[in-house]
Amino acid sequence: MHRLAFALVAFLTFSDIPSAVRQYRMFADAYDRQRNSDPAGAARGYAELLARHPAGFFRNEALFDLALIHQGQKQPQQASTIYAGLLQVKGPIGVNAAYNQGNIIASQAFTNPKAADYPARLRNALAFYRRALTGDPGHADARVNYEIVLRALRTIEPPRPASGGGEGAGSPGTRPQQQGLSSDVSNLVLGNARQDEGQMMRKYFRPAAPRQIPKEEKEW
């Protein structure tokens, strides 16, 4: 029995262990399908796991990975709905749910920069990146994407001059900019992004990867 098994046993009664093993095997099978380019099979596996064990041990992981599949299959509304339900989860799942939610909104905004709600979408994306950075200040992808979206917003809404203490409405990037993304790096990122908007979205607004399962944890 490997590391995950020991972790589960520590919190389970003897009668719970068979169910935990079944849930893990269902999750691992769906994850393998997802990793091996079978999103439809993976989605079925996660959906079956969630239907059989709606409050199971792998609920949040299965929901997150199911949202990733929807996002990868160009189904942003379904993905966004799932991420919204994971925002309160502590740790990487909650952080990356906020990050991916920001990516969905930013990608939709950049698809139609002439839309009336373009500025509002950019501000909404920034809010989710801030949320991700609050949970994980070292989230490099969130910092980069925050900088891209913030600079896009400032091209149409220049920041207002500081009028006193605190973080005003005209300086939404104060906290994340202090997280350590240098101006040279951010200028390079933005310059590259401007060359090809489609490439920018593919490179910088990719969702966070699904949970990795160490190989030695897969066997019981």
C-alpha cells in the first residue's frame, strides 16, 4: 500500500477503506484517460464517480478535472459553472479554479475587444487573478496574465492619479505588481502577446494542469 493509501487509512474506519479504494480507482482511471487524450472517456469517468459518490474523497479533484475537460473542449460556460463552485476550496484547487476562471473571462474579452462589455470583462478577469494570487502569491502564471490584462485595460482606462492612502479604483494592480513581476519581463510578455493575439491566448491563458498522480500511488 502506497502513500495515498496510508493517508486515507489514517482518517478512515476499517469499513470505509473498500469504498475509498473503489473511488480512488475510478478517479485514477478517469485521470489516465484524460492524460492519454481521451477527454470524452475521462469526462464519463469523472461524472460516474461524482454520481456514485457525490460527497466522496475525490469530489473536488474530479470536479476540477471535469472543468478542465469542458474548458479544453471549448465549453467555457460549463467549465465556469464548476470553477465557481470550487473557489472556496482551500489549497491548489481553489487557487487554480480562480486562475482558470480568470483565463476564461480574459480569453472571451480578447476575442472581441470592441464589445461594449470589454472593459468590464477585463476587470472581472483581474479580480479572479487577484484571488488566485491571494491564495498563492507565487503563482507565476497568474502574475503574468494579470499584467497582460491590466495593461490591456489601461490602454482604454488610464489609471487615475493617486489621491490619498489605500488602493484606489484607478490602481487595481498595486498588490500583484508587488509580487515580483519585473517591468522588463512584463513589457516583453506584452510585446510578444501583441504580435499574435491568438498565440497569446493559447500560450498565456491555458488552464492550470490537472492534478498529478505519482506513479507509485496508483497500485493498491
